[in-house]
Amino acid sequence: LINGAYVWDIPVVFRSACGSMSAKQCTWIIDIDNCSQETVEAIAERFTNICGVEPIDILKTRSGYHIMTPRCDIRQFKSEIPSMIAEYNCKDIEIKRDAMTILYENINVNEI
């Protein structure tokens, strides 16, 4: 039961229930919607050229792809997102650092 007195405790309880990650385990996710696999691979290569590190993995999602990346300085990559959206004709490219996101869903690739 949640009443007004305990509403502010919800984020604390949520983090406690989900666990926390140490800085050694941090990864960031580049969320790309409505693009082809070739486009995502080109964006991943651009990430490598700009940031100097290889992505960890590329995962297919219902609406596009997730590029999992190690923790690094992504400011330059982030500044180029508007030009990449225009160049590659993607609906959206987002960097998710601490947002809730579905990383894996048991989906049949033929249904996508």
C-alpha cells in the first residue's frame, strides 16, 4: 500500500530491489529506431572512429537496434547525432546511460 507519506521512498526501494552496478560494469546503449542493419553497422563504425573503442554488441529490437558500448567519452558522438539522423534517415538515435530500457526480448526475428 502506498500512501502520500511513502511516495518519496519509491525510487530508493526500486534501486534496492533491482540492484546496483559498479562503475566497472557500466555500459551505455545507443538506441536506434527504424534503420537497416547496414545503417546500424555504419553508425557503430562511426562510434568506433569517434570514441576510439569498439562497441560490445549490436542487438535487434522490435523497433530497431541497440548498440551496447563500453563506458567512454561520448560527447563528440552525441554532438553528431542530428547529422547522423539526417544522413542515415533514421527516426531517432538516443544514448541511454541510466534510463530503463529492454535489452533483450524473446522475439522471433521473422516477426519483425
